[in-house]
Amino acid sequence: MASIKPSVPKGTRDFSPTEMVRRNYIFDTIKNVFRKYGYQQIETPSMENLSTLTGKYGDEGDKLIFKILNSGDYWSDAENRKLKDESFNYNSKSLLPIISEKALRYDLTVPFARYVVQHQNEITFPFKRFQVQPVWRADRPQKGRYREFYQCDADVVGSDSLLNEAEFVLIYDEALSTLGLKDFTIKINNRKILSGIAEIIDKADNIIDLTVAIDKLDKIGLDGVIKELMERGFSADDIEKIKPVILLEGTNEQKLESLRLALINSDTGLKGCDEIETVFNYIANCQLITANLELDITLARGLNYYTGAIFEVKTNEVAMGSIGGGGRYDDLTGMFGLKGLTGVGISFGADRIYDVMEELNLFPAETAQSTQLLICCFDKEGEKFGFPIIQELRKQGVSAELYPAGAKLKKQLDYANGKHIPYVIIIGSEEIESGLLTLKNMETGVQEKRTVEQIIAAKGKL
Amino acid sequence: MASIKPSVPKGTRDFSPTEMVRRNYIFDTIKNVFRKYGYQQIETPSMENLSTLTGKYGDEGDKLIFKILNSGDYWSDAENRKLKDESFNYNSKSLLPIISEKALRYDLTVPFARYVVQHQNEITFPFKRFQVQPVWRADRPQKGRYREFYQCDADVVGSDSLLNEAEFVLIYDEALSTLGLKDFTIKINNRKILSGIAEIIDKADNIIDLTVAIDKLDKIGLDGVIKELMERGFSADDIEKIKPVILLEGTNEQKLESLRLALINSDTGLKGCDEIETVFNYIANCQLITANLELDITLARGLNYYTGAIFEVKTNEVAMGSIGGGGRYDDLTGMFGLKGLTGVGISFGADRIYDVMEELNLFPAETAQSTQLLICCFDKEGEKFGFPIIQELRKQGVSAELYPAGAKLKKQLDYANGKHIPYVIIIGSEEIESGLLTLKNMETGVQEKRTVEQIIAAKGKL
């Protein structure tokens, strides 16, 4: 019987041993920085009640949530419904609440809000949590966009101090520097500045239109932005007023100064400037390792949501979308009935960071290797001789393997090469007799005779 | 508006910061042992094609697989089907393949088999892999049984050497000893011995009935087993023949000797005895740290599946089901068209190990703590003074936090207690002036005056 070659669902991926080591390297580095700043890990279930997720991501988002079919005889519930209400029409939307009650996590933010409300009496506020788990979206898969991918988030809720914003800049700086990135920019903006800009042209209600257009400056240039603003109903007069703001230049200090002049008639706008300045002042007290910190008022991501600081991180070494982002939101838990809890959070784009590191060759050599030493033998005698040696090496913390007796030496050496094992010990009858083993460096090919004691004593160099 | 208290779907769990630290401690310990023995981590997607999973777990298993509803207009597919075939009846079973193409992973074994077949040309065999990921089952939730839980598996495929079986015994021993378990038993059996027992009473076809009954010896005693064997159609004569085998006593060597006598007429049975002896001989060459290793021919878990060794691990310190298990299977990848690849694997029951460790109080004290030091201050001045200090401590690898200015000292100390932070620095105006900070040990309550340099120099003791 010919069988079909097995595959994974589109938009999902297997991770090979090498990929896993490298992914762990990224996640562990970021997690350790989170911990150093007092963030604690939580995990939430992969599935949430559908009612927890629905309506939180807009109509488009709702469509992209993966729903789980009720187990058991889900169809009888639909039939009962039809019996009770003859006018009930079967269609994808009307059936959904009947045949599905659960769905897969779409992001980490809504489950976190649910967690905070559900566990509010056990939590010590301000609550600084991080979470690294997969999320699922029924998006059309394409290069770099997956239906299952990990998010890597840190948030603090219950503190309005801008110290938190400053620390997130430091966290980005330390984590990405530790991973070896040498040139990246942390962009910061503030929703209140964007509100201020809309206010000074009396278009507070059109802030979304305004920011959507401004956000494209990088891609379509000033002329493109002006064209788009006209199309969205802004007058030539409006555009004249905000042009200096869009084209803001100079150092962060100079930009803030120009902004304050432009926003002089907007209390909200000036408050935004003060907030950004406070963050800059905190950071002026320390030293950024690598990051460039840049006030960028064209930055408007997730605007519906953010109420204060807005962050985005971009590498300047390779062409790549943002590798991180976040911001402050004032009423995250309100959707679950707990009002007045402010929060601020950031996210690392682990898949993109992986691609950047691969392109720049930043993964340490150890991330290719797993086992440090392989013992090869020719027969049962050699295997018996080698087994206590391998156990002693493991006891000393060396990751080591004994190739089971019976295979040709070539196959065993191929195995070592395939797994990037740097050292091999070969045990033949001569070695058993003399007690002098052959230690082969698989990279250089150099072979040396060593006693077991010498090999164990040199374990640090394996 | 009164809002409903948010909750998680039944059978699923949130993990709090303390639970996460403890779960990570268990997983990291086990993973490190896997790595030391040359096992490499992989991950597979949470969702598999439904066709990959269906039919692999029996009819009961198929029902317990969580299916994912097709995204988009799934219902129009069902209607089109009805249009093409008027006799098509809507029911839960007939609709399933039309409205669902994907399902959540039910275990790690079938996805692993799929992985091996799909990536066979990239894999270096024997392939030693480990995998620690959640699985989902639509089981009725009850104490200790969840709908989402982690499995923690190691398998090697492509090697029939019994060295692998021996190393799994050592892996169990090392991992559970490292976690602090002081009295546990690794039970080993061999499918061929069970086949041999069925053979000597000419009931090879009834091996399942036989082993299901024998497996209950612990629970229902010899009389219960005999009763059940009679009910399942075994004659008094049969039972007389196998009674000595069921009641096997003495050391592992004595048991093997008795078994060989009883199974003298079964080549398969004798081969099983040889295999077990070979595993024992490997292990006799090393030293088990803690584990008792016990030949237990009543052990029959997963029999449909296993063809050689069968493992199960039980703690003797608290009443608890098995905390680990596994065995050899001869044709794992056959279901995906790759024949003749033998494998052997084990699994750790992480949730049960967690419960055992909690009951025995085995988690290290550090697993309760996260941040090592908190700086408390009274105002913006103190915060400004404290910020470079906290950054210097973090640079030295200390996990430290600065409580944002503006909260009462009591609130800040409550925060330290809530997060089990062992040391607190209090910065008031006097401290800023003198440069001598107050370092408070939160456990003893002792306060001492220290310079910043002294605190940083003593970081190892924090």
C-alpha cells in the first residue's frame, strides 16, 4: 500500500534539534533578563472559553480565532435548537456558539487580563509577569507568518510609574545586546502626543485616520502621507499645521522642544511630552549598552489600545519588520469587570529575532552541538569496557554517548558528524589491553592516546 | 453592569509564578539528564492533520481527540456535500470530516512517528529525541486528570540494542534522584515473557485477557485474579500452570531462574528472559543512585503497542499512581509507511512528580523566591538615588527591583513579603545624605547600615 507522505497543517512547523537549541537560547536569554527585572513567569491554558476571547480583537480578529469543536455528540445540540425554534437557520455563524465553546489562545494579553481578574486576590500588585507560550491565528500563511507561533511578553499591571517604561527600554537593550545584536533602535512615542496633534487641528475624532497616514511616512514619504491625509479629509490648512510635527528632526531633546512649541495649546499633548521626557531622564541615569533610543511620533501601532507610551524595536543590520513592540494601556482588565488597573507591556518577536540572528550568524557555536563525546566500539567487549567510562563522564557532567556494539566504525563516525559531536573515543581490543584509548578530535582529525583518567580530567576541554 | 467572573475551561489550569518555578525545576532537571545521555529536543505543532491522529488510539481514543473547527465558512462545505448526495445525513460523525481537518495533539508519540517519517532524510539514526510539550484529551476531568497536561518523553528509534533500555533505567534513576526522591522502584517486564506465559497454556490469542487480569494482582489479590481469569475463559488447569509465574518471588535473579523453568517450552518467553538479563547486566556494571530495579511480570501497560521491554516507575514514599513508564515498540513509524524502524522510549509523569514533591516538601527553598532584593524609597529623590544602584546590581547578575516612588513603606514591605523577596534596601533622606543605606533581612528582621559598594560586593549572599 502506498502511503501518503505525512505533513503538518499549513502554517505550522516542526522544530529540529538544532532549531530547538537556538530557539531555547533566544527564549532563555530573554527570560533571564525578565527575571533580573523582577518579572515572574505564568502560563495560561492553550484553550480559553470562547466567550473570553470573542469581541476582544475586532470582527477580523474574531474570524481568525481557532475554535474547538465540542466533544461528544455536538450535532444533537444543533438539532435540539432547531426543534425549539423552527426559524433557526443553519449557517457557520449561527451554529458556532452551539457546536463550539472553547477556542485556542489568540494572543497572551487577553488571557493575562483574564488571569489577573480571576486571581486578583492571590496576586501581589504591582504584578510583573512574563509569559512565553504559543498562540494560534487562522491567518493566511505566508513567509514569516505562521498559524502557530510563540509570543514572548512582559507586562506590569497596577503601577502608573514611568519607571516601568524606562525599565522596558533597559530590558530590550540588555536582552538584544546579550543576543549579539549590534545596531538596533528602540522607538518610543506617546499616545497623548498623537492626541495632541489631532487636537491642535480640531480633529480629535479623526486621530485614527491621522495616525494611520503618519505611520506610513517611512514607506511612502511626505508626499504620500500628504496625499493620504487629503484623501482622508484633512484640509490643506490642517496639513500645514502638522507638517513640522511629522518632519520632526534633530536629537530627542530637540524634537521634544519643537513638539512642545507645536502642542502649546494641547494639555494632553504637553503631558505626553512630559511623560517621554521622564522616561528619557530615567535612562540618562544609566547607560544603554547598544540600543539607540529614538522619539518617533510616526509610531502608532495598536493605537486603539494604547493610552500612553508606545514602543517599537527595529534592527538596523538587516531588513526586517519590527522585532519588538508594546505600550501602556489604561484599562486592560476592564473587559472582565476589574476597572482602573493600568498596565504597560512589551513583546519580543522571537521568530524574527531568530531570522535576524541566523542572517547575521550570531548563534554561538555551541548551539550546533549537543553531545560532547561519543565512544565508538567494535564489539560487545568494547561496549562493556566503554559503558562504565561513559557513566563516569556523565557523572562529571559531560554529555556523552556510547554507540551500541555492532555497527561499522564508519557508521559510528558518520553519527558523530551528523550530530556535530566534537570528540570521539575509539575502543578496540588493543585499547582494552593497554588501557590507552584513542581520543579523536573530529574537527581537526587529530588522534591522541589517553588513559581514562586523563580523558575525565580534561572534561572541561571537551 | 455585573460581569461574570472569568474562568478557564474545565480540566485546564493556570500556573502561578510559584507553580511555574517549580514546574520549570522539574522539567529542567529531566531535560538536563536527557541531554547528558545524548537526547536532543524537538517540538512538533500543537495541531496535526486530523488524518494523522485518527485511528491511532483506538475508537475510545478517537473520541477524546479535540478537533478544530475549520476556519471560514465551514458550513457551506456541509451543504455542498448534501447537494451532491441527497442521502447524506447530518450527524456528529458524518459532519466531522467536512467541518474539521485539524486536531490537537493527543500524545507526543504519534507526532514523533510522523516527524521521523517526514524528516527521515535529515535525521541521523539512531535518533535520540526528547520532547516536552502539552497534550490535550477530552477526558472527563477529575482529581489529577486534566484536559491539557504536559508530557515529557524520550525515545530512540533505529537501534535494537538493549543498551538503550539500560540507559533509560539510568535516566530514571538520575533524574528522580536529582529531584530528591529517596525511595522509588523502576519495574521492568518484557512483552515476550507475557507472550511466553500465554504460549505455555496454548492461549497465545488470549494474551490481552491474560495480562489484563494479571495486571490487577496489586489491586485485587491472587483470588481476584483467578476469579477474573475464570471469567475470561481460562481453565482451572491453565491457572494452575501459570500460578507460580504470577506469584514469582525472590531477587530478580531468582525470579529469572524460576521464569526460565516455567517458560522452558517457549522460545519467545526465553528470549524475553535473556533480554531482561542483558539489561540487568549492563546496569550491574554501574551503580544505581537511588532506584530499586524490579522484574515485575504483572506489568503489562500499553501491551497492544509494546513488543519488548516494558517500564513503570512508582514512588514508595507516598500513595500515587505510576510516575513514569515506557517500553519498546517494533513498528512505530509503520503507520506512516516507514517499516522496520524499532524504537524504545520512556515518559515522566510531570504532574504526579510535582504532587509527590509537594507532599514530601522536596522543592528547594529558592523555588519560592524570585527577586533577590527590593529597593524601597519614599519620594522621587530616593527613586533617583536608587535607580543607578538597582542597575548596578542587575549588571552583577542580581535579580532586583526598585519600588516606584509614591507608595507607603508598609505597602512596599508587603510587596516584598508577597513576592518572598529576602532582602530590602530602604532609602530615605538620611541615607541619601550619609551614603549609608539600610539593608533589611526580611526573614530575621535584622537591619544593618551598608554602603552601596558593600551591598554590591556581598551580592553572592543575597
